Amino acid sequence: MIAKITRGISLYGAIAYNYNKLEKGNAQVLFTQKIIQSPDGSYSAGQLSRSFELHLLVNRKTEKPILHISLNPDPKDNVSDTDFENMAQVYMRQMGYGNQPFVVFKHTDTGRAHIHIVSVCVDELGRKISDKFEKRRSMEVCRTLEKKYSLVSAADKKQESGNPGFKPVDFKSGDIKSQMASVLRHLPKYYQFQTFGAYNALLSLFNITAEEVKGEYNGIRKQGVVYFALNRQGEKAGSPFKASLFGKNAGLAQLQSQCDQNRIKLKDSTVKESLKERIESVMRTASNESEFSKKLIQEGINIVVRRNAAGRIYGITFIDHKSRSVWNGSELAKNLSANSFNDWWNNNTKPENPVHKSSVSEKDVIMKPETGQSPDMFDLLRNENMHHAYEQNSFDVLGILLPHTQAEDYQEHAFDKRMKRKVKRRRL
């Protein structure tokens, strides 16, 4: 189980975030302590807010008195409402908030049931409740609750999980923002791409596309990125989402900086030559596009092909999951460029394929991401049951379905950012 603790200055924001989900049927009030109750057992946002007023009125010097906590069991855990109530009370008591007013909401809109607790971190005399060693104490309480309620241990799972988890966006399943956030907030940390086009090719495996936008506002030129979800036909589905919704890793400035850094890292690496040899080896035994793509998957490589309306190939990108790097064909070799494959697949003229002996061992090309995750993702590609293939009008992809992390609550992430941003503004 994972606990997230956020502090802020807006009681209304914390109540509204949870109450909006309550009104939409995506949340329910599980438990309350020292909260004003209506005769019929219902709760209003105003009523909940008034329950904390006395503590806030006597607040002395605590700058961020609003406490917002989420307790997130593993998706595999089946936690009853009664257990959630008891866990919330134990957690609050062990963290020093046992005598505080608080309300516990159960959220069910992300595919995994979890709870949110809204409270205040000043007591009835206006004194701040100590938060010393809070993170360490919180982890200890979570480990205790995991043992008591037989939950999956977050500590053990972190040690076992050597691979980042991503799942293609499914437009029909809804909650598109949350699905896209799970990919966009983390994918750039694990893969090296040298151009915006290569980044887009990588995103296409997860049914996402990015577009640069340019404009002018008050005489100042603006540049940014927007993201679209794609349907099964590779077409944009729904409205665009601004990059700022998904954190700085998804923004244009960060992506451009990362492309520059990746070009430097890959310039003198052994990855390029090794990947080129692996692709050319497959070319020698493949007779057509479909066979070529399937054999590349067995090598841990995805290919993204871009065609115009007339069917001419104008772009080809190779995504190597062994080295976690993305390359345009022309960056690797002339015989791996878009023109070469257009001649092969459209004009039946197979490019010349040199035979050479590799001087690069497989272990030399495995690249560890900066996060320290182990680089054994390639092994997952060998499981045929994890492959999924589909053809699209604008590009063809033989994709992979990697194990996914527990669903992210996009609205919760955005809410946390708002709380922190409000504190920063107050300090200016």
C-alpha cells in the first residue's frame, strides 16, 4: 500500500475535489470523525467545510493547515469498506491525527478502489501537529497495515519490479486523461529518442500522438505541445490535451532538451551499429513487410512505418526495446531509409544488404535508464501472448503490451499540483 500526503491552504479545494466525485457517483463517504452530520445522513460541501472552521480560526502560524491523504492498496488487493474504515482510523491515529476531525472518501473511478482522507494538521488550540520524520513513519504504518490486512507489500513489489509498466490507451474504456498520464509522465524517462518525430513514433505504440503548436499571445510568440488519443484506426479521437496537464517531462522544452542530450549519448555508443546489424540480419531472411515486422519483434524491435495517401513510404522508425532507443531508418544506414523500404515493399526491389561480422556483444548494447531500473524488458517480448498487431492507414505498428502500473488518478495528480502552486504564489 502506498500513502500520499499533501498539504495546502485551500480547504475548499480539498473538499470540492472529493465532493465532485461524490456527486458523479465515483466516490462515497465511508467514515467521518467530528464532522457535522445531517439528520438524513447526507453531506454537503458547505457542511463538511464548516466542520473544520474552528481549527482553522485558531490556527497560529501554520502556513499549510489543510491535510489531504490518499491510501492506495495494490490493484490486486480486495479491500472491504469496513477494512478501509479501520485502516483510515489506524493510519490517522498512528500519524498523530487520531483526535482531529476528518472525513474518509472511497474513490472507485480509476479501476482500483482507494481512499482519500481530508483533515487539518492544527489542533483545537491552533498548534501544528508535528510532522517530523513523517515519510518514514508513514511507510512504517503502511507496512503494518499490509501485514494486518494481508495486502500486497509495496516494498516487495518495488524490489521485484525491474521494468517500467505502460499500457496502450484504450479510447473506448474512458478516463483518457488518466490513461495518457500513465504513459506521458514516465515514458521519456526510459527511452532515448533524438527527434520529435522519433518521440511520436514511440508514442504511437501506446495509441497517442503529439503535435507542436505555435502562436502569438499579447505580441509574444508561444510554442508548446498538445496530445491526442488515437483509435484503432490510428485516427485522432476526442479533444487535445495540453502538455502541462502531464508534467514537465511531456512539455516541449523538456523534450527538446532531452533530444539534445540523447543525441550526445547515442553518438559514440555501440547501440547504433548493433541495432543496424540486427535489422539487416532480419532483412536477409524476410520476404515481405509482414514477415519482416514479425521477425523484428522476436528481436525486441518495433517498426513504425509512415505512408502518405498514395501509399508511398515517407518515414520509417525502429524502436529497440533492448537498448530502449528510437532511431529513424536514415540515421542507421542508407539501406534502412524510407526510400529503401518503399522500393522493396512497393516496387519489389529489395535493398542491398551487406554481410558483416558483428564485433559488438549483446550485453554491450543494453542501456540502463537513469532511474536505475533493470534492463530486462526485452525478455517480455518473447512471450507471444503479449504481442498485439494492427494495421493503420497513417502508419503500421506491430506493438507490444507491457505489464502496466496501477491506474493513475489524473485528477488527483492535477489537484496535488494546484495545492502546491497556491502555496508558492502566496510566498511571492
